[in-house]
Amino acid sequence: MGEVLSLSKISLKMKLTSLLLFFTLLQIHANTFSQNVKITLTCENMHVEDVLSEIERKTDFKFLYEKNVFVKSKITSITSDKEKLEHVLKRLFKSLNVDYKVVNKQIVIVKKEESKPLIHTIKEAVNKFVQQNLQGKVTDENGAPLPGATIVYKGLRNGTSTDFDGNFKLPYVKGATAIVVSYVGV
């Protein structure tokens, strides 16, 4: 019994380490992508939100942030001449209490939080990951949607069926490792 518990703890540690490594690599990839973009910008006495709109207009990037991130947005001025977007953002956010992450062509801005112990950060990341839904589309070999197909977790009773367009959304169930799709049709 002690060996099983020990293996379970090791398995959990390995999963958490893998998850942390995944998010780290994702961050590295996103940052290297944004480092290549250069921008020429002249913004005088503008709110931060307006500067972000100007950057959106001049690049392919879109900013995502909650309204309360810039509640007391101050007036700022920033200029750049073919400067890397990463440097422009660092200068823009230097005096603000915000952090950003680049995901594809979206820049997600969040308030900086007080530093938490690593274990709490990992637990929060795992909880966010675990609470997600599994969603997708069921099609036949020709790509046509299959309405009414049944999707269940293998070995469990939790399931759903596809809508008219073959789409489904299935809440994640802890311990579920595979799904089974079945369809009885013409």
C-alpha cells in the first residue's frame, strides 16, 4: 500500500512538472515571435488604452485585458522608430502594475499579482486546466457533420450528444482519459 501511495505522489509531481514545463515553453515561443515585430509609433499625451489601439492599428496584434486593468489610466507619451514591439511594450508598461503574455497574435494584459509560492501557482494552473471543457466536432469520412452522435468518457457514464452541426461540449471529468464516439445513422 505504501508503494502505491508513493508512486501516486511521484506521478502527480511528474504531471505538475510537465505542465509547468509546457507553459514555460509556450511563453518562450510566444515571446520570440513578438520580438521580431518592429513598430514606428508617436503617441503624445494619450491614455494607455489609446496607445494600445494605435499599436493594434499598426500591427497584426490584438490586446486582451479586463476593464479594471487600466481603471486609473494615466496620460502617457511614447515614441519609437522601427523599434521592437517587445521594447515598446516594456517601456509603456514600466510604470504600470501590469504584465503581459503573447499568445499567437494576441497580447493578454493582466494586473501583476503579489508573488505567490510556486506550489500555489502550479495548483492554480492545474485547476484552471482541469476545469476546462472538452469540445469538438464529429464528422464522417467526407467531413459532413454527424448530428446526434453520442460522446461519452470511456468507462464512465458522463456524456453528451452532438448538435445539428456535429459540435459537442463535454465537461471535463477527473480521471477520464479517453472518449468513445458512437453514431447510429442512415
